[in-house]
Amino acid sequence: MAVPRQVPEPPQADAVLPVTVGTVLWGVALLVLLPLRSRLAESGEDWWVAVAAVGFGLGVLGTWWVRRRRARYLAAGRSASGL
């Protein structure tokens, strides 16, 4: 019979920097791909623009979310990492 193990708490971290950097990178990819859109369409690879746009859009949403989370932690008197 298996002995039940305790489930550890998920790690808490201040994710503002990595999410913001990822969003900026998706934005740069979008800006690079937009002028190449017609070439990409000729080769059937125009979906790359959509992927970069969705990545940037989700990154903006994620940046808003983690900044809001950090502000709530700080308002509650806890560290931004939640520890």
C-alpha cells in the first residue's frame, strides 16, 4: 500500500520581468514579420504573423496580470514573490 505524500505548495515568484521580456520579444517578432507578410504568404507561411500577433497579445494580457498580482501582494504587505 502506497504511503500518501504531502503535496508541496507551488513556487511563488515575481514573474513581471520574464513575462515583460517575453512580450517585448513577441512584439519584435511581429514587427519583423509584418513587412515580410507578402513573401510569407507566397510560400504558405503567413501564419507566422498570426502566431507573433497572438504571442504579443497574450503577453500584454500576461504582463497586466502579473503586475496586478504583484501590486496586490505589495498592498497586502507581503513580498512580491509571495514568500
